[in-house]
Amino acid sequence: MTQPSVPTPQPEHAAEQPRPTPLLVLDVVGLTPRLLDHMPHLKALGQSGSRAHLGTVLPAVTCAAQSTFLTGAHPSEHGIVGNGWYFRELGDVLLWRQHNGLVSGDKLWDAARRAHPGYTVANICWWYAMGADTDITVTPRPVYYADGRKEPDCYTRPPALHDELTERLGTFPLFHFWGPGADLVSSRWIIDATRHVNRTRRPDLTLCYLPHLDYDLQRFGPDDPRSLKAAADLDAALAPLLDDARAEGRTVVALSEYGITRADRPVDINRALRRAGLLEVHTQDGMEYLDPMASRAFAVADHQIAHVYVRRPEDLEATKAALDGLPGIERLLDDEGKKAHHLDHPRSGELVAVAEPDAWFTYYYWLDDARAPDFAQLVEIHRKPGYDPVELFMDPLDPYVKVKAATALARKKLGMRYRMAVVPLDPSPIRGSHGRLPL
């Protein structure tokens, strides 16, 4: 038989473990040392604390960089090889997925909770937020109606936070977050949501994503006065959040996923593969759609890198030959090159194309604009088989583009289906890009 256990006596006033210093991490997309000269509040933050050079990963794009920040691992380990990739098991190209289950590895908050049980985390608009083991989540999530309409909204955990934020701040401004109307309004909403969550929930760690610099630096280039004004405007909008953090005793870390450099040379990588007889399309109602399952080779364009998927090993040399000498491609990474750059993951393409410093990759695969799919002129980040920065513009060559937009908006307000077909098919307006490693 066994004796009943006797509880160990505890001192009457056992010392509680001190809580960690609360932390606010600002992901200021596109921030560079040069832009800090136009951002006095953020610059003062660095001067009063510390400042260091931060390297990035290949590809230097949002989803890959954020996943590295939060896991401390390379894309070869966490599996986020870009903002999207070809899902071989589905036969489909998918970008901007939101489930955190796609990100492999231990997360920052897992390590924090081992050191500090009960450690609380708020994620305000960092990517792969849904399904993450955070205490508080706010992330863009439109309403997709059965009739095809898409309306602004967000997803939150706990669910009650949705109405709380909407009543206080208004509906999440989706059409100011991406598209021709993308501007400071979205970052202001995110800043205000972050302030509210910090004030009412007091998480130990708050992650805050600020996209504003991403817009004008791609539209106009990093040296344009409008881009420098965007930096100053964002800095001014940040001031109240920084004041709050100081009053709350929060340590603030401001970092950036990448810097945007001048790039004004589009590279039609998929058109080159099609002309070589490697990329296949299928046609419906006069519109051409990429057929990735039938293609011998095709590329998923993602800013200044492109994953090139080659269906059969015997087509690898033909694919290299089709891209060899294509103006704007600096190099093609094979298995050895991918391993050297920590991109050797099953989700990566058989080849990875890296653009020259002033170039970037389009996703275009049609050879005649009259055969382009109707989604090509829409803001359609989930249907396009590659990233399309031209969604930041209204078509400058269409004299009726504003009339079309107004008509679509009127139909929307009447609750009718509408098509906001205002995006140009000409990539030439773009003046900035990112994705390759700095020189």
C-alpha cells in the first residue's frame, strides 16, 4: 500500500515571477535608413535606444520575411517560399493564404510561453494570422457574398473584438489596404486598432503591420517626393501609438521586411515559356487561363523572384534554354543555388529566377490582351497566378476609367453585382520593387 502524499509547505508570501517587459513590434514595410530621415518620430526612437542593420531572406517578400522573423528559420525550414506558390497536390497556384498551419516550426510566442507561462500575444495584421496560437488576432478578411460581391471586413479572435473595433473605428478599410485606392487610411485603422487592443487587453507582445510605404514606393519609386511624403505621413500617424507605448512602459521594436529599390523594367517570364512551347493555356468564352497541370513549365511571379515549376525532369534543360538570355533575368537558381540561398524546399520551383536590380517579373501569360482573362483588370489577388503590382493603378490609357469606377461603385451601393475593371494591362507604370537580396 502507499501513503497519501503530503503537500510541501510553501512560504506565506512566495515571490511571484516578474512579468516580462511588454513589447510592441512594428513591421514598417519598406522602411530603410534613408527613409528614416523623413520620419522624425521613428528616428528618435532609434536614437534613444539602439539601431542595427537587419538582413533579409530570399525572397525578400512579406510572407517569407515575416515567417523568418517569427520562427528564426529560413524558408527552407519554415516552408514559406514566397507570397504564394504552386500547390502541386491541388494543381493550382495560390497566393496570400491565411492559415498559420502553412508555417512550419516553433513560433516566437511558443518560446516566450516556455520562459513565461501565460505570456499573451496580439497579432494586428501580420500575415498567416488565422489559426495561429495567439491570444488576440485582427486580420483582413473580406465578406465574399454568394452573388460574387466582395465587401470590406476583418476577422478577429476573440470574435467579439470584431464588433468592438468596427463600432469604434468603422469597417476595416479593405480598399485602402490594397488596390488603386491604397493609402494611409488602412495604416491609420491598424494603428488605432493596435492602440485599442494594447489599452484594453494589455498583451505582453503586440505585432503591428504597417503597409503604407509599400504603395507609393512601388508606384513612384523610392526617390520620388511622393514616396518621401508617404514616409513623413506614416511617421506622423504613428506618433500617438509611440506615445502610448512610452506611457505603458512598452519596449518598441521597429523593423522592415525589405527595402524597395527603383525598378521599371518588367520581365514577361511566362510569355517566354509560352513562346517556347512549355506553358499551356485553356480557353473559355474567348479568355485564356493558365493550365498549370498541363504545362511543361510555368512561373509564379513574385516581385523580383519567380518560382519556375518544371513538370518533368527531361524538360529542365529546355526550360533553362527558354529563359537563358531573357532580358531582366540575372540568374537561375538550380538545386545547388536554392540550397545556397536556403530555398531548397518542396514548395519551391525546380528553378528560381532572380531579376536584375532594375527589373521585376510580371505574371502575364497571354500573348494578346484581347485574350486576357477578365480578372486581369480587377484587383484579384487570389485568382491571379502571380503577384500583380499594377493593381495599385487605375488604367491611365482608358479615358473612361473613372466613369467605369463610378458606375461600379453605384451598382455596389445599390447592392448589385459589379466589376471594378480598372486595372491596366500595361506594366510600365511601376517604378519600385523588391524580392532579390540587396547588392
